[in-house]
Amino acid sequence: MSHPLTAPTALLLTIPPLLWAGNAVVGRIVSTMVPPITLNFLRWAIALVILLPLARAIFRPGSGLLTNWRRYAVLGLLGVGTYNGMQYLALHTSTPINVTLVGASMPVWMLAIGWLFFEARVTRRQMLGALMSIAGVLFVLSRGDWRELLALRLVAGDLFMLVATIIWSVYSWLLTRGHDEPTIRANWATFLAAQVSFGVVWSGAFAGVEWALTDAHIVWSGTLVAALLYVAIGPSLLAFHAWGTGVQRVGPNIAAFFNNLTPLFAALLSSAFLGEPPRLHHAIAFALIAGGIVVSSRR
């Protein structure tokens, strides 16, 4: 059962979109150095190596990992193997603005999937909050000029991001359903390792198909190594820990609105890299997104 949104939980749910914004920037930078599905496999393989010392208990007999393998295989497939791979594939074939715009539909998908498949009640406040949050995303993407949106053109990569967004919504709901053994739920590292151990198998299989069917190759450099370390630690371990904990506390419907902070953080990071200060439309967009979170989370 979800609890009211508190300031510590709100801060916790703000961490993932900040790290995921950096993930989008890094993914775009290395898109010519490593194939997208292979990037996803390397990201989670490194993350699993880092997790192993913290989560050794789940690989011992009687931990419940094998008993509940179906649950963690599905979570690993959706959250690790499929969602992240399709996100990198979208960044490889589409523009960051289009990918961000499609990803902004997550609150709507989260509400719809919860209502259709998980018997979740959708309130008018949540619908109003979703509209306010998406309006904030559109405002920052248009830089305060709605005519900019008319110039957007959807391409194949946008479809990948749309499917990825739906998959992430299902994954978030499944986090709150099902039974987890005490050993696995002992701490965030063991719970995440249970998913990643299966997710690495899925992502490795997908990467094998990518190398078999395409002219895949890797251009190793210091930039790529640094990028792999960042995406393995920040957007993977830290962001998934914060997101999973936040979803358990307030439920997927409320947590989904925080995802729309990602394009705002991405715009601010881009401004920082380009040496441009934040502008008025960033502040207005933040007010709309934050307003959507407040309205949707009130009881």
C-alpha cells in the first residue's frame, strides 16, 4: 500500500531523472563508438560486477532466487534487458528532443496500465497532474514558443522510445506486486542484483543477435570507458535503487510524474555544456512539472 508523498521521498525520486538525463547525454555522445544494444549489455555487466560483493547472499542456496526465478526473470527482461536497450536504440536513431517528448507520456501510460491491469484507481487529481506535468515538458521542449512543436517530426526511433516507455510503466507496477524472499529484500543491492543477474543474460542474448545481424563494432577510447563507468554506476545502480525505493513508498502513479523532470534536467545539463545559463522557460516548465506532482499526490 502506498503512503503520502513526503519531502525525503520527493528528494529520492528526483535523483533518478537527474541521472537519467545525464544518461541520455552520454548515450548520444558514444552512439558512434558502440552499438546501442551492446552498450546496454556492457552497462549492466559492469553494474553486476560492482553489485556482487554487496549481494553475495542471494547467490547462496536457499536465498529464494531460483525459487522465484520467473519474477526476477521478467523484471530483468523489462527493466534491464528491454527498456534500456530500446532507449539507447532510440537515441541512436532519433533526436534527443523527440525521444524526450515521447518519454514524457509516461505518467499517462502509468495511469492507464495501472487502471487496466493492476486494479489501480485513477483520480481526477492524477489526470490533472498528468496534464500539468506534460505541459511543463512541452514548454521546455518548445523553449516557450509553441510554434517550435510544429517543426517536430517523428521517426522510427520515436516508436522504440514509445514501446520502451510502456515497458517501463509495466516494470514499475510489477515492482509493487509479487512476493520477495526476505534474503532478496534484505537491502537494495540484493533486490537489484536479483533483477540484474537475469537482465544481463537477456541483454547479452540481445547483444549477440545485434552482432550477428549487423556490422557491429566498438571504438575503444578513454571517453567510452568513462561513459561506461558512469552509466553503470549512476543511471543504473544509484538511479534504480532510488526509483525502486520511491515506487515502493508512494506507488507507480505518483512516482511517474517525477520522470518528467528528466527533460528539464537534460536541458539544464545541455545548457551547462554549452555555457548557456538557464532561461525563463526552464523556470516556468519546472513550476508546471512540480505543480503536477503536488496536485497528483494530494489526498
